[in-house]
Amino acid sequence: MNVKNTAIIRAMIGFPLGMLVGFVLTAVSATVSFDDGTFYYCAPEFARAMGSGEAALLIQTLVTGFYGAFGMGASAMYVIEEWSLLRASLTHFLLTLGLMYPMAFFLRWWAPVPVSDNLIMLFFFVCVYVCIWFSQYFSLKIKVRRLNREFAEWKRTAGERLMAG
């Protein structure tokens, strides 16, 4: 499968995942942040800016779905054989980070100021990104080892069959 098709398939998976993750994270963080006994499914400031909670929820769902599609689709750059793992990782990281801040400001998840809030959010983004990166890395490393073992076994048994035949 080529890079373009891989990106499209991953983006199609990423859209609903982005909607789900965006809703859960926003609902939990907003509800916990305000701690007034009310369940918030989006930032109250965003709901006010959009004119209603329903409109805000719809827009937030679409925006976080797009972000999920973008992040998952952009992960197709890891299959570009000419790119090193470092190049693909840094490019993907910078692209997703570059989209995260405008999305977060638009959805009123946090404000552009103070700078300390942005540094805290950068820290959390990096932590989550690194955790996901390492989980993917080690998962793929295990799969490669398994495939290499299976291939070595296939070669061994094929050689034995040739010698016997």
C-alpha cells in the first residue's frame, strides 16, 4: 500500500478516535476544573462564544475529529522508507503540535497567555506524545522480532525440505 492510501485509511480511523478522545478529555478536564457539581462537555467559555452548548459540542466534535484524522493520517510518514525514524518522528511531532495549539485556543481549552500555562500544556503534550510513541515503537519491535523468528523458522524448514527432497 502506498503512503497516500495509508494516510487516508489512518485518517478515517483517526476521525472517530479524535472525536471520542476530544470529548472525554474535555468533559473530564472541564468538569474537574470547575468542580461545581456540573457536567461540562466543552469549555464554558467556548459554549458562550458559540451561542449554545449544543453548537459548541458539535463544533468541538468536528474539530477534534479533524485533529485525530490529521494526527493519524500524518503518521503515514512513518512508512516512507527513505525517511529515518528520527525525521519521521520529529516531522510528525511538529505537525501535530503545530495544529494542537490553534485548536486548543479556538476551543478555549486554554488561552495564549500566560506563557506559564502554555509551557505546562506543552509539557503535557510532550509527555502524552512520548508515551504513545514508545508504546507504538515497542509494539512494532515485538512484531518485527516475531516475524523475524517466523522467517528464520521458515528458512530452516525450507532448507531441510530441499536437503530431504
